[in-house]
Amino acid sequence: MLTRAERRRGIAWGLLSLIGIALFVGIAVAALLSWDVGDTRARLFTAYTWRILRFTLWQAVLSTLLSIAFAIPVTLALARRPRFPVRVWIIRLMAVPMGLPVLIGALGLIGIWGRQGVINSLLLKLGLDQPVSIYGLTGILLAHVFFNLPLAARLLLAALERLPAEYWQLASSLGMRPFSVFRFIEWPAVQRVIPGIAGLIFMLCATSFTLVLVLGGGPAATTLEVAIYQSLRFDFAPARAVALALLQIGVTALILIAMARFPIPDDAGMTAGRATRRFDGRTVPARLWDAFAISVATAFLVLPLASIVFAGLKADLWNLATSTAFLRATWTSFIIALTGGLLAVLTSLAIIAARGAVTDMKRPGKAAKGFSALLGGMSSLVLLIPPVVLGTGWFLTLRSIGDVTRFAPVLLVLINMLMALPFVMRVLAPAIETHRQQSGRLSASLGISGLAKLRRIDLPVLIRPLLTGLSFAMALSLGDLGAVALFGSNDLTTLPWLVYSRLSSYRTNDADGLALLLGIICLLLTMLGTAGQKEARHD
Amino acid sequence: MTDGVVLDKVELRLGTKDFHFNCTLPAGAVTAVTGPSGSGKSTLLNLVAGFETPDRGHVLVGGEDVTHEHPSGRPVSLIFQDNNLFTHLDLFTNIGLGINPSLRLSADDRRAISKALQRVGLDGFEKRMPGTLSGGERQRAAFARALVRKKPVLLMDEPFAALDPGLRLSMAKLLLELHREVSNTVLIVTHDPDEVGRLADHAIFIDYGQILLQAPTTEFLARRDIPALAEFLSG
């Protein structure tokens, strides 16, 4: 239904972005592969890399198991209590860690679980002198559970809420006891989606950078990504960084292949208003247990968030907000986030247009189909090469040309753009597909095309998803510490980098204040983005 | 003979809708529950099944007051329009859960399950998953579960609405056969006047949460003095 010009334009834009991304990623990987080939191979499995690889996988396995193990009772309780007080808000709260810059979350966790935190003071008062340590493996696990338990719980809850209402009526009519309900209804529904969720969480934890940097980092608690960063920034051992980066690519590739077998479930349809009614769990012990599970999980999530606010308010916010360091970092962050975000949106549009053009062909040839598949696999490519690895490749490439810091802003923009791409695509692709189905034939029959179509038909409908995508991409970039950790300097300081440097020079008070400011900025951005979404749903 | 199902001055408010039901439905007979969409047919069934509890009044089944009884304590079996079977469990398990909700089954129980499957024409389907069955076969499996439960009352909420007309006829025949074998009390919600004639001994007509008419089928189908009923019967 597209005009020939439209189709050609779509393909051209798609081709251009494909080549651009392939070059950007390809050059980095080529630089890694071509570095001291003989030497690297010997370095790939030294005692050091082996230990780090083992720790990376071990903490990811534990994080995944713990996140899911704790998410299950919380989910079952939430599912069984459709009328639990403030249930909607608890479910919304569970979305917060996903949008929260990881560094801020880490600060909140330190505020609660750290040496001077609430929990340890409480334990001390109870006479326990062995405090919980937020640093090392415990801290990393705690933080990974904080970020991934809500993710798992939301996805599991969606799976339970998709069950037909008749199931609960039948269960109660047949007189099933809680264990039978679990065995015959809840567990089968939950265990179907667990492999996908576990894969996703494992991937996130195996490539987790910021949390390990802040809470781990010692030789005993370092993951591949952090080790790469340390090799480049502190020890300047590029050969080791290359070996680690190649290992990281190998690990993510294996995880991605394994994940491809288990689709990631979605949380769509949740809180869609279809009130499920449950007739089980009316006994007092069941009520108490559910209330306990929900309250503990809620406290676990709320306390660190509250700590960010309280600790931040203790800082001299006005002075911080007007300091040159903050203003400069904010400006830098904003420019990088905006450019990266706009690029991500434009690239997504190009990819979607090209795929649309291929779908529109009557008989797309093998080449066209392959092209479309390549474009579709782009987001996996981004996952395959984590930002730190990408940064390492470019670091090595540019070092031979000149001063790396000169190119740093461009690299930051491009890396952030790539990171945001899968998320922006997830927002835009369905919106554009719906729009195409609704207006494609009509526009074609009326002969509206080109700028007029863009202005009158497309933009009015798509402006909201576009803004949502842009705000997501910007929030992601604003909160990112991974890429800037490699390239940050006195000349190039983003907000997260500023928070991190304050934290590492033990100016915790400043760090808390800055974290609160950054958190507020990200929250505002996300609210702007989702506000548009909500209105769009009302239309 | 004790009365089958009695709704004694039952009052219930759901959101902004009020329901007043006062009726005595005969035991061992098939009663069709009819009325326009949203009139309260399913609510009446839910009150009997125990998924709704009346604000006032009593629900009696077989002479026993079950007003505040949990659904599992009521002597009823249920068949919905759809989703009668847990799709991830095979037919044997689905039906076995009707006998014992923890699936603790004796050898007799196992034989009863196979016999029930045979009876509804699903001989040897024990290991089949619901997803591999046609809509009619799934409803037959639901009948089989109702059979093994041996409850005096069977509640059906438009059980054949999702089936095509030919299938509806054969399912109705099966329902009547089973009903005659065990002479249970059947309440069937239906949208179809033909089905009322085919299946029911009695029928009630509900509109705006009230029972406007309760009558033997022949009389019910001949009435033209209630506009809403006349519309139902003609459409």
C-alpha cells in the first residue's frame, strides 16, 4: 500500500542505519579481535580471568534464583488478594526499580543496609554485632534482588492474572485446598513463564556493571564488566581488557542463544481492570501469610527509595543545585541524553520503516527477508555487546588516532543511543503497526503521502509514542554509568559520574543530594513519557 | 419430595444493580433460566453456586440452608460456557479433581473416571490434553466430571453457546440422557428459546434483576403478555 517512493525511502533509511550500527559495533569488535592476537588467546583463560568469569556467573545464578524464589510467594499473595489495600500502588511501586538509575538505587540500598544503615543499627540494638555487609557478594545479591524481584513479580503476576476466571470458581467449587490450588493451577501457570524470566534476569545480572562497581569491585567480587573497566582505567592493561571483553561477548552470546528458546513473557494486560475474583485463602493463617509476604516485599522496596529521599534532603540541596559542577554535569548529561535519544528514535523509525517496506512487498525476495530479519535482530546485537565492551573496542581504536577524550562525547551519545534502541523499538513498533493498520489503506486510497501525510496523518497519532520513546531513551542515558565510566574525565562529567566521583571520594552527603536531584529529573522525564501514554489510551 | 433449589427473598446489590429473587425450583427437573443480557441470569446461578452471597434472604439447596456455605460445601456441580477444564492437565486429572481436589484417587475412582469418559463418548481420552479437543469434546469432558461428582444439582451457564447448531442438538440429547439416569436438578442458563423447548421442564424469565415469570415450558413458550419475554421468544 506504500507508494514506490515511500518503499524505496524506507529501505534506504533502514539500510543506512543498519550499516551505521554494523560499522559502529563492528569496528569495536574488530579492534578487540585484532589486538595482539597470539597474546590474547593465552590471556583468555588465566587464573585471573577464570576467577572473574566464575564469579560473574555464580553471582548471576544466585541473583536469579533468589529474585525468583522471593518473587513467587509475593506474587501468589498479590494474585490471591485482588482487593488488598493499596494493591495497585504496590504493583506500580514494583515498576519503579526498573526505571530508576541503578546508581541511585545502590545509594538507597547503602542507606538502609549499609554499615550505618537502618537495618544494621537495628541489629546492633538487638545485640547482634555481626552486621549485614552491603559490600561484596551479599551486597551484590541484595541489590540484584532489589532490582529484579519486582520485575519477576510483575511478570509472574501477569501470568497468573491471564488465567480464566472460571479456574478460580472451579477450584473453589471442587473444594481445592491451598496446596491443591498451588499444585494444579498456580504452579503450572507460573512455571511456564519462569524459564523466560530467569533468562532475562540472568542476562541483566551477568552484565550488571554499576551495582558491582559500587558494591563489589574488590578482587573477590568483580564481574567481567567491572574487571574490564578496572583493567582500562586503573591498571591500563589493554591486553587483559581485550581478553575479558571477548569472554564477556562469549558469555552474553551463550545466554542469548539459551534465551532464544524461552520467550520473555510480557506484563501486558496487567491491571487492565478485569477484576479477578478469588474464593480461596479465606482462612486466617492464609490472610496473615499473604499480608506478611506483601508487606515485607513492599518494605524491602520502599525503604531504600525512602532513604534516597531522606538522605538527599539532608544534603544542602540549594547549594548543590546551584554549584557549577552540578550545572555543568546536568548540561552535559542533558545534551548527551537528548542527542542520543533523538538518534535512537530516528534510528528506530528508520528500522521500522524499512521492515514495513519489506512487509509491504508482494513477494519479498530472500535478500529483502534477510534484510528485515537483520533489522529485527538489531536489538539482540546491542545486548550481545555490552556498553563497556563496546567502549573498550573504541577506546583501543581511537587511542591509535589521538586523544580519546576528544571523541568521548560522540562515543557516549552513540553508545547510549544503541542501549536505548531496543526499548525505543518496543514502544514505537507496536504503535506504528497499529497506526498503519488503522490508516494505511485510507491514506493510500486518498493519495495522501509525503510531508502532508506526516503532518496530518502520522504525527498527530504518533507524537505520544514518539515522546514516550524519547523520554525513555533520555532517562536511560541520564542514569547510565557504564559508558561514562570508561570515558569520563574532568572535561566530560555527566550527572551519574559526578555522583559516583563524590561517592568514591567519600563525600557521601553530596552524593546523596545529587542522587536525589538526578532521581527527580529521571522521574519527571518518565512521568512526561507515560503521561502521554495514559492519555493515548483514553482516546 | 424436597424442593430442589429455593431462593427465599434473596436480595443482592452489585455496583448499581439490584437483584431480588424469590423462587422455588423443583427437584429432579430441568429449569431453563432465561432473560436479556445483563438481566441477572448468571448472578442467580452464582448465588446458588456460592460465588455471591445475598445481602438478605436465604438460599436453600435440597431443603438445606446453604446461604453462608463456601462454594465447596454446596452440593452442586458447575459447567460454564468455556474454560471448564484446566488446559495444562489431561482429562483424567481434570475429571479426577472432581472426585478429590487433592487427586487422592482409589482404584474405584479411577474406574469411575474411565466409565464417565465412556459414557460421554470420550472412550480412551484419559491422557488427552484439553487443547487437542474440539469445543464439543471439551464440554463432554465437563459432563464427565459432573457425572463423577454425583452432586444433586447441576448448574450450567450457557454450556452450548459456543458450539455450532448441529452439535448443540447432540449435546442437548446427551444432557437429557444423563439427567434421566441420575435425575438431578438442573439449572441451565440459555439465550435460545429452542433450547428451552428442547431441554427444560420449567423455565423462568428474569429482567432487571427480578423473576418476571416462572412456568412449565409449554406455558412459558406460549406466553405473549410480557413484552420483554415476547421479544426474547421471537428473537
